Amino acid sequence: DLIPDMFRQLIQKLSNKDTDRWQKLGYYFKEHIVCDENRHGPMARAMIDRHCGTDLTKWEKVEKSAIESLTQRKVFWDDILTELVSNK
């Protein structure tokens, strides 16, 4: 659920700066948002629910993995932002 909102904010900020430059990337992100919200997110939740069931140890592992994944994704996007800003 976090990723679509992250992309929406990014699209808005980039479009506000230079609509023409970011139009194609914005289109890609919008399509990705729809896919995440309508397909990937629900499928991932169902898969995790099915795998973990009522096993609290499995849920703890899932939570730790999710936090690490989001942390690494933040590093990835921060690096991209740094490159974009430095290459203006």
C-alpha cells in the first residue's frame, strides 16, 4: 500500500517542475500504480496470509523482511533522486 502513494507523490513533484520532461515516466508510474493496487498488492497479501496463517513466528519474519525491503527501496530511490538532482 505504501508504494502507490510514493509513486503518486513523485509524479506530482516531477510534473510540477517540468510537465513535458516527466510525461512519459509519469505514464509508466501511473500504470505501475494501477497494477500494484489492483493486482500485485492483493495477490501478495493473499499469499502471505496463506503462508503464515496463525503462525506468529512466520508473521514476525514477514514483518522483518518487509521493513528491510522498504529500507532498501528507499535507498534505491534516494540514489535515483540524487542523480536526477545532480544532473539538472
